[in-house]
Amino acid sequence: MLITPPGISVRLIGYCNLSEDQILRRFTQGGPDALRDLDGEYTLVLSSENECWIITSPVGAMHYFYYHQGDHFHHGQQIASIAREAALGWQWNWQALGDLLQLENLTGNATLHPRIQRVPPGSLLHFPRPSGRLRLESRVCLDELPRRPSSAAEAVQALNRSVETWAGDAPFLSLSGGFDSRVILASMLRLGIRPHLVTMGTDACSDVRVARRIAAHFDLPHDLIRLELDDLLRHGPTISALTNGTKTAWHWHTYVYPLKAAVPAGTTFFVGTLGEFARSYYFDRGALALMADCTPSFSLARFWTLKLGRHPTFLEDERSGLAPELARELDGEGIRRRSARLAAFCHHRFLQGLTRYYFEQRVPNFYANGIAMYRASSAWRSPFHSRAWIEAIWNLPEGWKLGSNWHRFAIARNCPDLLEFPEENGFDRRRMLRRAPLLYWTPPMRRSTYVTYDQSATWYREPLLQDFLHDHFSLIDDLVDPAIAARIAASHRRGVDRTRTLAHLLTLIRWKQVLAGSAT
């Protein structure tokens, strides 16, 4: 039996199947290894005067960061605070910043500061004082899953168990017109759970129209959350601090809508995070994807080069106005380096490799930021974080993941009535098909017009936001020449779509304000 040091404290970030008292008891009896595979999504911090243990869940969606040098060890959820406590001064991690501008997420365990790291998923970090010998042991979740035959039905059963475990009383559900939230709703209805539905957007957008029809059919309470430009500006400082500057302003709605939904304290707010693990998220192209899978090295190189070059944040003639280190990350050679690094993250496999990239890079970097925003105002839960579900999906043949075929199966198995409502970009304008049709990914097969909730392009032309950007471009003059930034803003105002670039500039402005302690 491990003797617990006196004065040990326990901090649970996220949620799991144990209370903090139970966590401490299990730690005392079995040591830190006994806390590495709990149900839920969590980071645990156990500390005493002489030691600190940090334990992250296998998915690693609860961000936690640290700096270690000699006998100096600083840790927490905010890298700006860590940098101040460690007297590091601010430095840019240029590769991470390039990732953010090109991918909208960081990769690996990097942060925007080169000397501060994220605690990896599935990790046990131990720092004893005064020796200063930091020990970090990490397990790769997908490598530890047994390779075995699984079935679509097994994955549905695992999802249903997870929904039942975390639903609580009178849960809320974020419902769009897409697949992930509809799969969760089908599970809830199968279990006799009647959630309160929440959808963001306007009366005209597809998500709202579909969600309203579903709510009416099943007689479920439903709230429409409207997003306004003022929300973007008012909450930007808080969002930037919560996400350590790495959630671009294009996605700040994830903070706003659960806040405006006013989900009661302690009430479960279900979201579909990680549901895309059961889809071919990056190259959902049916038979074409299966053909590309036969030549993984060529396909990966081609895929990442095209993806990185398709929507440049800064045009070629604008890169001369960037910091030289940043410009090198975004030029042709920078794209080739990044493409090779991303292929390595895929373990040089194509379809399965892209799924790994989604799980091991996109989720613990991009979606973890979304989770941080949900957590700020709600008791968020995602049933897709179930280890049993992840294992079952990982072992399914690729055909179940193309065309969202597993999602279709899960909806039909749990609540077939939910097929009677249209799907996003679907072939049948009236309903969801039980299986994706041949060539489902081609434009002629996408007959249902999708009207987005996103009003960003319009907002960035509004005088209020244009004036704010112009007034603050000087804050990021170490990265972008203010004259170049002003030219981009003016171009967008005249009708050229530069939403992506302006969202990045707004993100960087707010982050610089956080660093200066003046985010107002």
C-alpha cells in the first residue's frame, strides 16, 4: 500500500466516475497508475509540498501545461500565467504559430511558447522536490487497443451505455442537422431519455430548420440561440485566455452559445465531440478513398500539400509583411516541411493514418479548445469519449466510416424515426438514407442545399469590427505589418472574402492583450 504524503490535494479537471475523495483513496491504495484509465475525460493534479503528479486521460482533451528547467517546475491551465511565474518572457513558437495559421490547430504537445509544453494524452507526470527529476510516462491510446474484429452493433451498444452513464436528470443536447448529435439523440430516445434541445443559428439556417422539425415530432423542448457580432467582441478576451490563444475567432461561437443557452448548473450538456472518429473525417470520398489507401505515401504527400495550399492565410505578396520566421513557415518550403511532418503523424498510412491524425492531433488540440469553452458554462459530456466505443470503432472496417455509414446504422438501430429528416448535403431532400449512395461525395449527389449558421463573412465587413481591427493592428506588428493587415481588412470590406485571415488576426490581437494583462 502506498503511504500518501501529508497535505496532499486533489484537483479534478473535467469529469470521471470517481469523486475527488475516491480519487485520493484509490491513489493511496494503488498509486498513480490506478488513475490512468478511469471512465470520463479528465486531467488529475495531485500535489503536496514535496511532490506533484499530473495524470491525463487517454484522449487528452483536458488541456494542462508545464514548464520544467532544473529544479523549477511550473504548471497550470494557462500558459500566460506559467510564463509569468517562470519569468520566461514571451517568445513565439514559430512552428506552432504556422500550424495554427494553416491548420487551425497546433500539433504534438506544443504551445505558442517554445518552452512550455502540453502534458500529452495518457500521461503520468511526476515531479519530486527537491531533486527536480521530472518523470513523464505516456501511453498512446490507439496503440494500446487490441486489434480484433468488432461490429457496428457493438459500437452502438457501447455508445448507449455511455449515454446512460452520463445523462443525469433532464439533460440538454446540442442538436444540429448533422450526424453526431442525431446519433446521440437516437440513443437517448432509445433509452427513454427526453433531452432539452439547443441549436445555434438563425431561422434560415439548415441546422435550425431540421432541429425544429425533430423537436416538434418528438415533442421535445427546443431553444434557438442567436449569435451576434457583439458576442464575438465582448467574449473574445475570455475565450482567448481559456484557449491559450489557439482557438481562432472563426470558432468562438462554441463559447457563446452554451453560455446564452443558460444550461442549469450541474445539468449534463451533451455534445458530439469525437463523433467524427467514426467517419473518414479528412478524405470521405468512397471508392476513391479506398483506391488512395493502396498508395499511402503518395496519397498522404498529395493530400497534405493540397490541403495546406488550398486556402492560404496570407497571399504570396503579403508574406513580405510578415515576421521573417513566420513567413518561412508559410512559404513553399514551409508547406513542404509541414506536409512531411503531418504525414509522419499519420504513421505513413492513408485512411487509418488520417483517422489517427484526427484522434491524436485534431482532438487534443482543436476540439480540446472547444471543450474548454463548453466547460466554462456547462457540465459538458460527450458519450463518444467512451473507451469501449473508441475500441469498437477503431476495429471497424473502413467501409463503415465512409459516407457516415456507422452513424446511419446507429440511428436506424436506436430510433429509425430520426431517419425521416433530411441530412446535411444529402441526396434525398426529404430524409436521411440508411446507407450512403454510390458517389455520395460528388456534387451531383449533394442535392440538399446547406445554409450555414456562420455569419463571419458579414460580421468582418461591419464597421464595428473593422474599426476594432484597425485600432489594434499595432498590437501584432511583431508578426504582421499593420499596413498589410489594413489592406486585407479593406479588401474584405470591398467584397473579397478574407474571413479566414481576419479571424486569425483578431485571434492574435486578443492573445497579445491577454499576454499584456489588458484583455478588455
